Amino acid sequence: MHTLNKLFASSLLIAGASAFMFGKEAPHPTPHLPTPPAKKVQVAVLLDVSNSMDGLIDQAKAQLWNMVSVLGKATCNDVAPTVEIALYEYGRPTNDARSGYVKQINYFTRDLDEVSRNLFKLTTNGGDEYCGHVMYTSLTSLEWDANPDNYKVIFIAGNEDFLQGDIPFTKACTEAKKKGVTINTIYCGDRMQGIKEHWNLGSECGTGSYTNINQNAQVLDIPTPYDTILFQLNIQLNGTYIGYGQSGRASASKQAEVDQLNYSNNKAAAAQRVAVKSKKQLYDNRNWDLVDASDADASVVDKVDMKTLPDDLKDKSRSEVKQIVATKSKERTAIQKQISEVSVKREAYINAEKARRSANKNEQTLETEIEKILRQQAKKYNLTIQ
């Protein structure tokens, strides 16, 4: 064996010398290429809250999670994008007249619990609907990403004439083109009436899509054999969160509150919310949850204020907390995998049931139209939605 090793070493030396003599370099290992940064998707939702829009608000409450779920199926080079959502209301007379009766409800955020809770707080009241004003406000007040390859989009939904107000929609379109933002308009009512009221013009100059919905259509809620399983898994999932910092306790409470709001309003929306919570890139609570925070920064437990942890952890050592966080992380990953598997089965069941209920096939709602538009437009940004 010793002789064989010597022969092998000699052959390596001869091969290296031959390569040098003939001017050939020995092969180098392939360099590790850095992973490209994840794409970002920014969505601003602008909702008319005037008197006739109760149905629109109800649909938005129930269908937020479908929009996020669709975006959660998007990938570019097998990497999922991060998703930020902003929310505006317009048409409420109690809002500042100088601001065109426009109010920002949420700045761009990944805190989906906050967006959902705020949707449930929305109410309607009579007022003037200034579409140009709310679009221009969202375009100039939000920090839109500068990368032209990222998908940035506005969905504005409402009715009444699109040309109302002191800021023309063309001014908003000019700003949108500067920032690479696509504008989609959704008229609540008859399609031809929406064209008469100029809603198609906003999408045409905003390089987006114009569509219409029946804002008073009942939100479809198809019970499935998988719902109870998902809701039980959601309870287990919530048990893996560890609040920390000033907002830890309040945010954990908000998570449970938003679960209950969606469950009480619409079981289908609640199930979609659970599906979204199974996707780490969508439902990221590193700002208040120690498990998500540790995934992003392994040293966070070394820096956390121990007094802000839940009562059962305050007397633990940092090494003990690290071990608990690691255990919770493994538990969460396993539960999220189960949720994803059950959600796929639930979605297949619903699609089959929708196909069977032919009467509901052509019902256009906020959910169907936003999903259709997202799937079409994402392709332009090299995003593939499964």
C-alpha cells in the first residue's frame, strides 16, 4: 500500500509538470456565484370608501389573502420575491379636503396582520372620489423601489367619474411612468358604464388593465374536508411564535385577533390566511418574533432585552433561550410543510367544485380580477406564478 501511495503521488507530480511544460494550467474549481437578490413586488391598493362601496370593502377583507397567496406562488430563478403592500382610502368626507379626501392607511409593509386588521376597520361614508388625487398621492408618498426589474403596481377600485378632482389622472400617469409603476383600474359596476365614466383611461395611460367587478357579489365560501385540519395546524403554528421587544406581546395578540377576524368573516379567507402563514418569504415577523428574527440574524438572542420575553422565558439563560428558539424553529418548519401540503389538496378540491358550479364561473369579483391581472403582468418581470 505504501508503494502504491508513492506511485500515485509521483503521477500527480508528473501530470502537474506536463501541464506546466505545455503551457496549460491545472483546472481551477468553479467559483461560487453569489445568489441574486430576491425580486421585490410592491402593491398599492386604493379603495373607494364612499357610500356605495360596502360590498367592495367586504370583498377586500375576504380576498386580501388570495392576492398575497397568488404572489406567494411567484418565483424568479426559483427564488420567491418579497411582497410589500400599501393601503389607501379615498372618498371619505371626514378626511382632509386639502388632501383630496385621501388617507394613507398603511405605508409599504410586510406586516400582513396589520393590513388585514386595517381592512376590517374600514367603513363607508358619502364623499367625493378623486381618483387622480389618490393615485398621485400614492406615487409621491410611497418609497417605490428604484429597480426597473421589480414589479410595482397600483390597483384602484371604485365608481363615479374617474376625472373628478383637481389633480388630473394624466399627472399621476406621468409620475407612474417615471417610477416604472403599472396602474390597473377596477370599476365597480357595468363595464360599459365604467368606460363612460373614463375608468379605462387610467389604465391605458398607466400601461395596465381596465376591468369591472360586481362589488355586491357574495364572496364564495366553499367548505372543504381540509378546513378543520388547517385551522388546527394554525393553532399549532401560533404556538411556535415567541414575542420579544416592545411590540412582542401586542403583535402576538394582533396575530390571534386577525385570525379570529378572518375566521368570523369568511372561512375561505381564514384558510387562505393560514396558507400564507406557511410561507416564510410572505409571512415574516422578525420585528417581533424571536424565531423569525433568529433566522435572519443568529446573534439576536445575544442582544435581546430578556425582560421583554414572555413570562416563562424571562428567568431562562440566553443559552437556554437559544435552544428553545431552535426547537420552535424546527417545529414551525414541520407545521408549515404540513399546511402547504394540505393547502394544495384544499385548492384542488375548490377548483373542482368551482368547475362543477358552472353558474359561478363568470362572476367577476375583486379576487378573480386581481388574480388574473397579477398572473398576466408578472410575466413581464420574469416572474413565474405556479
